[in-house]
Amino acid sequence: MNSNNNSQQSNGSDSSPRISEYPKYGYNVDGIEEIHRRFLCIFCLLIIREPIQLTECGHRSCRDCFESRAERSTDGNVTCPCDDCHEVTNRNQV
């Protein structure tokens, strides 16, 4: 397994997704596109490192991915980025 903490990918086209200002804490491995999404962090989209589960919606992320977002929040709340969700979880609830 290769660890990929801070790398960001871009293919140089205007249609590429916006690069996150947050570091990626998950594990990047060959063939990650074949991994079931339940093992991928909802924030960095890599294999979850130190998994946590958001109490409001049950989605999973890397502890550090969640914490980095909570630290930038004035109230410690983090909104789930999943398209079908957008529940808010406070850092004291995980």
C-alpha cells in the first residue's frame, strides 16, 4: 500500500473537479477504482485511514479528514459531502 497524504490530482482540463484545499489522509493503492465505496473516505475518496462514522448519517471517513474540516469550522460542525445526504455532524459526536 502506498500512503498518499497530501497529493492532489488534476488532469489539466477545465472540466476536472475542483481540487480540495484539504489534505488527503487516506491510503492510495493501485486499483483503487475497484474498491467498494464503503471502504473509501467520503472526503478524500481514498481508502479510509483511522475510520470514524458520522453519527448523523452513518457515512465513514478518515479521522484526520473529518478533524481537518472540523478545525476550520467555527462551531466544530462538518457537513457530509455525499450527494444524497448533507447531514451535519459535530466533532464532539464522533
